Amino acid sequence: MNHWPFADLVLRTPRLELRPDDDAGLLEFADVALRGVHPPDYMPFGVDWTDAPRDRPGTNTLQHHWGVRSRLSTANWTLNFLVRMDGRVLGVQTLHAEDFPVLREVGTGSWLGLEHQGKGCGTEMRAAVLLFAFDHLGALAARSSAFERVRARSTTTCRRTA
């Protein structure tokens, strides 16, 4: 019996496969981060994790993802999906919620390795988790935010309509 409830969860799009993170995939994921996530003169994240010394991102990545898994509950949860194309990890797509049984609202976040950006994968992977949230989890709203080049945070909200 597998005691992790998301061990067999797979979201598929025409080009991508998204699975909740696993330890083997996280090792590959850390290597993607080391090859680059953004240009060196631009920081798209609220936490400057990509500026850590070169020996830290791998360990930091594992510790962060293990911590996220350990805090999972019915009401407050985060699922970090490793995004793969042709079996290779490209990045991560996150789906998260706070007080989900009451609010029925989810949020998303993501990043792709530099070599995979600009090819439509980000749109495709975000659509996959939103479809999952609305059609399978019963979400009624979703918030998606991103840092734009001027470090301003933009947020978009969509709601399910009848």
C-alpha cells in the first residue's frame, strides 16, 4: 500500500506530464535550477533563492519541497507538480490553497528552466492544474500571480461560472 495519497496522480497535456514531486525527480529538478531560471540581471521571485551560493540550491530545493509535503492538510495544501516533456524535468507547477473547504479557491505558481521558456509550456502546465482544480477538486476561483520585469506583482483571478 502506498501511503502518499498523490503517488499515482498524473496530469497530461498534449506535450507535458505533471506529477507531484518525488525525490528522484527533485534531484533532476535541482539540476534544472542550477542551469538557470532567469537572466542574471533580473529577479522574478519574491525570495532570491536563485542567488544562493552554487552549493546550496540543490539542498535548499530538497528541503523546501520536503517541508511543503510535510505540511499538507485537507484545508491548507500545496502540490508541487514536476513538469516533464519526453521524460525530462522542465520545471515546476504549483497548485495551493488555504482554507480550501470553505473558500474553494486555489492559487498557482510556476517556473521553467531558461532553456524551456518561451515555447508555450508555462501556459500549458498552468491550464492543466487549473482544469484539475475546477473539474476534479471543485474549486470555484483561482488566483494566479507573477512578477513582471519591473518587480511589480500582478494578480489575475478567475471564477467558475454556471
